[in-house]
Amino acid sequence: MLIDEEFTLKKLEIFLAFMRTGNLARAAAELQTSNVSVHRAIHSLENALRCPLFKHEGRNLTPLESAYVLEERAQKLVAEVVDSVRLTREAAGFSAERFKLGSLYSLTVKTVPQLIMGLKIRRSELNIDLILGSNFDLLYKLKNMEVDAILISLDEHANDPDCEQIALFSDDIFLATPADSPFDREQEIDLADVRDATFITLTQGFATHQDGNRVFKQAGFEPKVAMQVNDIFTLLSMVSSGVGYALLPGRIAAVYENRVKLIPLQPRYRLQQHIGVMFLRAKERDPNLLALLAECRMYANRGG
């Protein structure tokens, strides 16, 4: 049996409102529409079903047995549809109870905790999963909808027509040395002075790895790399232990602050990372994402 095109969920909702209130005026008030619209919807529903639902007694509509049968079934049907819409939206990451936020390791020192605290205030029921990784890994996860938003370095690889960005702050690159290095009292450093030093770097895919390569290229030498590591905290530990030097962003200054010295580079070598949030345009109306973006704008306005 084909369903008549006049049989719609909207008309079922109007019908249920009338059955619940027992009155055209009260149903119209609940639905914020007119008495005539409610009456038309019920009449159209009867036409679609090809059977009467009510007995007309003057201006009153008295439900028939058919109306009570439809009411019981329609309540279940509408509830199923509402639940189906909710589950479908959650599967697509829209207003789900969990929010997956991707971030660079270095942003967990200050930025991520502040944003998560603000997001929890706005949406206290929300469970937040934090996924850490490199710029490359996080961009891949975003494009494959494995995360809802990412906090990354907005370099040339982050330009994507399917995504939007909001800038948060800019961060200078410094030379990181052990606190007792020969350069710990320098106001700024000429990279030529450390061309023979041993360096530790992050692995490829990290924005700081790419930025370090740019700085070394500008300085005119290939660094002697003792090791590559997969997170910035391991790298800091290696620097503090005297294994080697590194080029790192200033946002990690609070980590190992008594054991690692961040020395500014001379102006000709200076380079900035531009940190921001990135998300898919297809999700820009998701309430959870909108709450995060509001926090990001406040964070940016405060200057990070």
C-alpha cells in the first residue's frame, strides 16, 4: 500500500496536539498556529487515510475509535522519528553527547585547558575526548570526521576549501637549550654560533619540525640531529638533560622552566607559528562546535 502524499509527520503532530488538548483553540495555541490550520490539517489527514477520525457535533470534533488507534500508533511513530533524527545527527557528529577535540601536544600547557573549561561551562553535559597528534595527523582525522575540531598551526597545509579557521594567537620560535648552556645569558642568538651543536627535533608532520627546517635553511646549514621524537614533552626532557638543542615555540616556556632556557633568535631568523582552530564547514551549525568557537573567539580577544 502506497502512503498518500497528504499523510505527513507534521499533520500527525497537529493531530496528536488536538488529541492531547481536546480542543482546536488549545491545540492551536500550543502549536502557535490558527484554529483553521489545525482543522485543515485534521481534515487533510482524514482524506489521506480515506476514513473518518472524528464525529462532527456542531463545532466540536468527537474522536472515533479510529482516532484513538491512530493516536497510539502515531505517538510511537513520532517518537521513533525524533530518535532517528537524533541518532543520525550524532553519527554525523552534530550535537552529540561527546565532542572530539584534536590538539597539538604543546597546546595542552595553557590553551586547551582554558578552552575545555569554558566549553564545559557552556555545555556541562558534554563529554570531551582530547586527541593529541601532529598537524598532519590532526588534519587527516578532521577530513575523515574522526574529530569535530582541531587546534593546530595554520600553515599552508591547513588551507582547505572544505574547512574554516579561526585564529587564536601567534607564537615565536626560540632556541631551546639546557639552563646551564653557554648561551643561557644571551638576549638573542645567532644560529651560526650553534651550527656545530647537536639538535633534537620532532618527527615529520609536526608544524614545529617544518618551521625548524625553514629556520635552519635560512641560517644556511643542516643541523646535526641526534634524535627525532613524537611529542614535544619528550623533546623538552631530552633538552633539559643536555642531549641537544631544539627550536621550539614560546608557548612551552612554562614546562621545565627551571631546566630549559628559551633564547630569542636574531631578527633575520625569526619565525612565527599562527595557532588556530579548524573545523569542517559542513558542521558549522553544530551546537557543540558553536560553543567551542565562542570560547575560541573569547580566547583570541584576550590575547591568548
